[in-house]
Amino acid sequence: MRDLKYNRGSEWRKWDLHIHTPASFHWNGKRFKAEPDCSDNIALVDEMIRAINAAEPAVDGDAKLLGLDINEVIQIKINEQKITDADSIVLARETDIRSENEKLEKYEVALISKRESISLKLNAPQQVYQNYLDKLKEWEEKRAGILGSRDLPDTLKGLEHRKEQLDNLPIRRKGLQENRLEKTAQIFDLLDEQRVNRETLFQPVQQLIQNNSLIRNEYKLQFKAELSSTTELIADKLFSLVKQASGEFRGESESLATIKELTDRHDLNSKQSLLDFLSELHDKLESSSNGQIGIESMLRKGRSADEVYDFLFDLEYLKPRYTLMFQGAHIGQLSPGQRGSLLLIFYLLVDKGNSPIILDQPEENLDNETIVSLLVPVLNEAKQKRQIIMVTHNPNLAVVCDAEQIIHCEIDRKNSQKISYTSGAIECRAINRKVVDVLEGTMPAFDNRKMKYH
């Protein structure tokens, strides 16, 4: 089957050619019959004759009963010349049709070629528009890829989002620092609450001190609850985390001096002063980090900035403690002899018991002025309520405290380490002599000092 088209004016015409050889063919929707060729027609006639001859015996008996001669009833006349003539006509017509078909095929090829050229001309604007759409789509895809989204860091929107984040970093960082200080303030409140609780526990003892004029006015003895720390404690931990190699923290002595200057200037028992201390220390650390943001450049190997910030802002170096104060000084700032005497004084004046007490050289590590101003008044007051037995090498305690009885102990090393005791009041001549010899260094020594002291 072939489809043939041609243009007639503005109207398109189409023919369909269906060739069914040799019996018939279709042309433009119409069916045309073709006679069979001669050999086929003769074969068909021969087949009909054989069929009739085969049927004669079957009907011959019936014909005879009727008195008929079957050969007279059935007669066949065949004009083969008609068939031959018709077949020649058909062959001629078939040759004409084949020739016409070849012409139609050539015409069809020409029409198809012409149609294609015309189609190209007609489709050129559409193709241009389609190419435009394709390129527009490709451009939009590339544009979308460049614009991207906030979640894609290598796109325009991603870079803008990242820049926005970077622009907001200083504000965000400051907010986080303020939030960190707020948490530190909360930790301080908890520590201060512990301090207050301890202060409450020692309130009865403090009340006893306030009721004793000697302790209150002369010695200014008091218990004090506070949040304590030391420059060394802060410095030792801090400089185990950061290097002492830049800025105000270059060198061990310089670094320690920086910390000491800050701790001396700020009261760590005050919340606001403590927060100011931390802010200044943090700023000094960052300003010493070679111009970089943060303190990464100052960290020791294997250390992190989190460790430094955790140490500073969680106040692990600040401990609530209850300390004994003497004339405005912490007991830890006193000499060993002063600390021992102070505790003795506190015990003698605060303790309400009346049982005897034995003191072994309470003047040890104390100068005579401290003995006279510190121990003597306390001992004189305490002996009004309880008996005091004291071993001493200092005449101020034996004489100035006005001992009611003095016991002199002597060892005779030449006589098998024999120990002998002499006792009596200081007014007793024998005891007086023993006191002068042992405690004053003999009478000549006593007189010599008297002459020198005028």
C-alpha cells in the first residue's frame, strides 16, 4: 500500500493505492476487479467438468427411472477462446496498471521531497521558538543552580546566608558571653548561699565573742564566713592550660603579677566584682593571643579552650570557708606561734568549762611583746574561772600573770638523773631565787638589763 499526496491550490488531496495482484486492486478508496489469467480460468473449468462427471453416476439411476438420458439432461459447452481473449485483456490492463503504479511511486517520492522542503520552511519559526525554550530552560536551570538555597554553602543564597551568620557572629558571641556570665552569677549565688549557711551555724560562737569585751575590742577576734581563693591557686591551674609566652602573660613572674593585680583589685566575695574580674581576665587572655579571636594560640598542647573557660567561669577555685580573724588578718596570715596562741586565747575565753587546763610552753615562737599583749591578759581572765597549770621558760607568764604557786623542777645528772621539786608562792625567797635564776638568767643578768633599760 502506498499513500500519494499532491497540492492542488490550497487543498491537499490524498489517494490510497492498494494492489492485490492478480485478482483486484484498490485506488483512492475504490476497489477494481482484475480477471484471473487464462491458465487459472481453464483449470477452473476442468475442475467443474470433473465435478459434473463424478456426479453423473449418482444421478444416472434416478434419471433412468424417470426415463431420461443423463447425457441429454446435462450438456457442457466451453468456449476457451473467450477465456483466452479475456485473459489477454486482463494482462494488458495489468501491464498498464503496473506502469501507472511506477509513475505514481515516482510522483509520490517527488511529493514527499517537496513536502519535506515545505515543512522545513513552515517549521522554521516553530523550531526557532523551540530552541529558545530549550535554551531558556537550560539558563533557568543554571540560574537556579547558582542561586541555590540557604542549605547549599557553594551557592549564592548559601554564601549570603553564611555572610549573614558571619556578620551576626560578634553580636551572637557577645550574647553567649553575657549568658555565660549569667550562669557564673547563678553558681556564685549557690556558693554564697553555702557561705551564709555556715555563717548561721557559727552565729552562737560569734555571739560569745561579741559578749567578751577583751576579744571584741582588744583582739578584734571574730569568725568570718567568706568565699576564698588565692592568686596561686588560680594561676597554677590557669597556666597549666595556657602558655606564658605572649602579651601580659609572657614570662612566669609577669603572668603571676597580672593575676595578682586582678585578684587584689577585685573582691571575689562580691558577685559584681567577681564578674568584673572574670571579664577583665578573659579580655587580657584574648588580647595576648597574637591578634586572633579566642585563645587557641595560647593553649598548651593537648588542651582546649573549653577547659580554660570551664575552669574560670564555673568557679571551681572559689570555695566557701569559715575562718578566724585576728585584728583584721586571716589566721592563715599569722605566724605559727600567733596561730597557736590565738586558738588558745579563743578556747580559754569562749569555753565555758571549769575543768583545769594544762599548757605546755604557750609562749613558743612568740616575742615578749606579743606574750604580754596577747597571752597575759587572757590567762589573767581565764584563771578567774578555772585552774591553769602551765610549763614555761618565760618570766612574763610566770611572774606577770601572778602565778599563785610556782613549781621548780631540777635534774641532778651527777646523781643518777635525780629529779627534785621545789614549790611555793613567788613571794617565798627560795622560789623567788629560782625564778630569777631560771627565768631571768640570774640576778646579775636581771640587773644588767635594768641598767640598760634605765
